[in-house]
Amino acid sequence: VCNRAQVVTFLWRTFGQPAVESAEHPFTDVQGGSWYEASVLWAVENGITAGLTANTFGPAANCNRAQIVTFLYRAYAEA
């Protein structure tokens, strides 16, 4: 079982840990300086995810198969 932070971090690393454009994000549950912050910002900037709500990402929430497939599809569609 992987959580949402882990999945977007796996993808971010797969794409070579690209730099993110913005240091600000709309999510109140993503702490600045966390190990997954850059990957979440990258995923949002690239349309891979918009979060669970307008202001939460849910980094510790388990990621189901449908979410993982959606992240993969969106990531590779942008590549």
C-alpha cells in the first residue's frame, strides 16, 4: 500500500526530479520542507493531481489503483 505522497514522489523521481516553478501551493496539509513537498508541487503544476479538495492534498491517504492509474496516465500524457 502506498500513500498519495509516495506515489507522486515515485513519479517525480521517475521524471528526473524536475525543478518546480512555484514554492507556494494551495494545500494546508503539505508542510513546507517535507520530503514530498517538491513532488506534490510538481504534480499540481503538471496537472497530475489537483488534490482531494481545493486546499488539501491528503499526503498520508492511501492511494487506490484508480488513483495510481490516473496519476500515471496524466504524468505520461504530459511527458
